[in-house]
Amino acid sequence: MLNFLSSLVRKHRSTFKVLEALRNCVQKRTLRLGARGFAFIDSLSFMNRTPVMASALRLVMALGSVAMVQAQAQPAGGLAAPAAQANAAPPYYGSNLSVQVRDLCFVLGARDNQLVGYGIVSGLAGDGDKDPEFTLQAVANMLERFGLTLPPSALTSKNIAAVVLTADIPPFVRSGSRIDVHVSAMGDARSLHGAVLARTPLLGPDGTVYAVAQGPVAVGGFIGGIPGPGGASVQKNHPTSGQIVRGAVVEREIPVTFVKEKKLELIMRQPDFVNANAVADKINEMLREGGVVDKVSTPALAKDGSTIQVMIPDDYTADPVRFLARIEQLPVTVNTPARVVLNERTGTIVATSRVAVSSCAVAHGNIIVNIAQGYDISQPQVPLAGGAPVLSPATDIVINEGEGMLTPFRSMPTVQDVAKSLNALGVTPRDMMAIFQAMKQAGALQAELILR
């Protein structure tokens, strides 16, 4: 019997060593085995020969994992550990968006340029200008270029109107490309419906012609009816403005230079120190992970809240476009500032997700004044005396003051809490504007307040 037990111990000595190591890990609370740990145990060669030992070993691992979870969830004494309290998650202020760099910045030098022109449209079917001097003179000058000389007084602009053309020419467009043109009436034309624009040059700020526009004008509105006194008309949108989609042909290219001395600069569309620094850190992280060889330790540097200077690495000196394409596709977490915008003209309120309100109390009440004007009739005192009734005006004023209660508000860390609390008062958007302004004056609104 003794020889049998000795041989059994020697046969399963490796198994007992594994069990002893697991027991020590459980006592020291250092067991970190999960699904991969179980797969490792199953792969041991002796487990296939001793299923009883495999089951026992799995039981020890499961008990050790449970003990570790309980030990981490509730330390001795049943109270949260000071370290856990110190590392507690901060209050939730709304999730930040992850957007591409191309949506946050644009490259210095690669920007749009504005063009403007003055032209004549025809084919208005009686809705044109009412013979202003600048329209007649423009028509006379246009006819003179075609060899027909007439004085402006001999012309009429019933079917013609003077218009102003505006367009934006984007960077990197080449000669022959087409851009959109916006057309708006300059005189007293009633409508541009059915108008056709004659060839008109579009000038840049330096007076150079960069594009030429021509074509039919698409108007998104209409007007109909009989003008003048006693007439009735129906109007939708603005019939005196429209556009010509791809109606201008680029004749001259605008030179664009975005790389200077192996450097390029990214300009933030919304200047912000946090977001500018986040873009620079993302670019540096991308270059470090890619193993790009360069003598500069930090290729990207945020110079201020709107400018990020980027050094082009040596590997991309001959192909800066490929380097810029990689940068523009990088995702960056945007830090949105706490801001409340109030538009009193339209009654619009827009608040970002980081708007927070400290504990405060708000009272809201309405005063309604009703004024009713009528007439009192006084009859003569002596009947059949020939007197006439007398009318005297009478005015009644009634003032109703709504109930207003001082409602305490707890701390509201999110804009959702602020909206729910203000909606619970039953106030209108214009009343909310007054409440927001009062909260800002009291120091309870932890956000930038912008009035439009």
C-alpha cells in the first residue's frame, strides 16, 4: 500500500505543484486568469490523462477569481478604499465628439477667394427694372460692344434688369473648371423668373478677371398678381435672387502655396487652445507610431489657439500632399466649450452639452394687464323732453398677477438637467432667456452667455 501511494505521488507531482502555486496566488490576491487562463490549463498534457485533477484545478481558479472580485469590490471594513475614492470617475459632462482634422482646420494658403461682377439679365416678361439710369446705361454700353450705338433715352428696361453677381472660387481649381454663381437684382425689378444672364466677367479683389459667367437663372420663389393700388399679389420666398449652378467658367488660376521651408500651418476654424493642442498631439502620435525619420522631435506644435505649425518629415519632403492627406484623416476628440446662445429676435436658445448650473433658486411669475374700452350710454332724465342719449367712453383695466413660487434648483451638471428643470416651470423660450441672464448675473450659470 505504501509503495502504491509513493508511486501515485511521484506520478502527479507536477499537478500538485500547480495546485500549490494557485493556492499561493489566491492567498496573495494576485490571480489574474480569465478565459485564456482556462484555455492554458486545458492545454496541459497531464490534464488529458487526469480529468479529476482538471476539474479540481478549474474549481480552484474559479474560487480564486471570485475572491479577487469580492476583495476589490469591498475592502476590509465594508467602506470604499481611499485610493478608489481618489480615482473615482469625474462627473459626466456629456460625451465629446471625435471628428477628423479636416473638419477642424484648414491649411494656410489653401482658401477660397471671392469674386464679384455686374451684369444684365433679360427675358423678364414685363417684371424688369422701371427704366433706372444705371440699367439703361449698361444696356447701351452692351449694345455698343456689338456695334449698335443708341442713346440711353431711346431704350426701355421693361424686360431687362441690372444684377450683381457673386461667387467663391475654391483653391486648386484649374482653368476650365466651373463654379456656382449667385445672382441678385440691383434695381427695382419685380422678379427674376425666366431671366437669362448675358456674358459677365467676375473680378477678384485685385481687379483681375478670374471667371466669366453666363446662363439661365434658377429662382427659388415666385410672385404673381396685379401690382399697384387695389391689386392683390402672392409671393413665395425671394423672387429677386437666384443662382446659376456651375454657371461660371474659370479663366485664370489663383496660385496656391501651402508649404514654406518644409513647414505648413493648420488654422483652426474655431480657435480653441484645448482643441489646437489636441490636434498637435494627435499628429505627433501618428508620426511616432509610424516610425517616421526626422531630426525634429516634435513635428507639430500649437503656436496659439488657432495656429498649429507642422514640420514635414524627411520621408514626405518630396510628397507633401500624401503627408497632408494622412493628417486630415486623423480623428481628434473635440472639447466643446460651455456656451449658451440666446437669439431674442427669433426666440432661439442653443446650449452645449457642457453647460452646468450651480445650486440656486428661481421664481417666475407673470403679470397680465387687460384693457377693455367701451362706451356708456346716458339717457335724458325727463322722458319725452326731446333730449338725445349721450355716449361717453369708458375704460376698464384688469391686472392679473400669476402665482410665482421660489423653486430651488439643485446642482445641474448637464444641459439635460437644465432643460428639464426649466421646462418644469412651464416658461416660454423668451422667459427662459430672462432666467438664463439672471442665472449668469447671480453666478450660477457656469457657461459663456452670448446674446444675439
